[in-house]
Amino acid sequence: MGTDISGFVEYRAPQGGQEPPWHTAHDLDSFYEGRNYDAFGCLFGVRNYANFRPMAAGRGLPADASATVGARFAQLAEWCGESGLHGTTWITWAEVKTVDWDEPAEKPDSRLHQYRQTSKGLRMTGKSSWSPAFAEAVGLERGEEREWPEGSEWLIGDTLYRSVTLRRRDAVTEPGEWQPVWAAMKTLGARHGDDNVRLVVWFDD
């Protein structure tokens, strides 16, 4: 079973020194329909197999969430039960703007990257935390996990296994599936201020 993301983009309009309420601007589904675990890990610490330092993990649902967001979250929580939703958090556009997309993960990907040789050079065919062929070749027991130094390689049959450390831009590519989300937040930030725009998300399996 996979993990999916849901959420909303919110904004608030400053009003002469008073604390303004948050309003719903867009449903995340309007811009994003992917299931990229590397992005989930990099941004929010969910399915973080690539071992990033998450940008905004575990903050929970904002206490001042807009009425639409609060009602939708409560509805889904009732449908899914207490264990149904997880990873609830939020991030402002101001925070997204300060991200160093060249920052590497804190350690190599937990999954070895797999490549095949083609007429045009090596082609990545996937990545996995477990491969029977690799485990047999290096003497791993079923379910045994081990960290491999960056750049370690094994050629087993016609498959090259490599330990790789990802950068943030490898997980959240430019251009890529998250760019429509960033574009919407940027537009709202230009009008209301970068700290007054945020993305609220949660996950379900």
C-alpha cells in the first residue's frame, strides 16, 4: 500500500496590526497528483528513505487553520480513524524560498540505485532497499539492513548497484511536479507577503 499526500494552500491578509485569519486558496489536488517519496521525505520527513533533513516535519495541523482546512481534516480523520492520517505539517512560502536545493541528504539513500548498461551508457532502472540477487552476492540475511559508503558499487550480472547521496534538487526537481504548487504560493506571497502564505499537508496509506 502506498502513501498519498493531501492538503491546501492558505493565505492571510494583514490588517493594520491585527492578527488576520487564514483563508483557503487552493486544494493541493489542483496542482499536485504525484507520489514521489523522495520529495515527501525531503519536504516533510515522510517516507524519508533518502535520509534528508526534512524542511518541515511533524508540525501538526496549525491551531489557526482556515475553516475549510479544519473541517476537511476533521472529516478525513473521522473516516480514516486515528491511525489513518499521519505526517500532518505545514510550511510557509518564506521557508520554501530559503531552501538550498543543492544541500545533500544527511547520509546515502537507504535504497541502492540500480543501473543497466545500454548503447547510450548507464541507465537507471530503479532503486530498492532489498534485492535478492544483491543480498546473495554480498551475504546479507533476509531483512538485514546495512549502510553502504557513498559511491560504493557492485556489478552483479548485468546490474550495477550503487550507493548514492541525493541532493534536494534530485528529489524536488526544477522544473518538476512541485513547480505548480510553488508558482501558486509565489503569486499569493507577492500580494500578501511570503510569511502569510503556507502549505498545510497530511498523508494517508
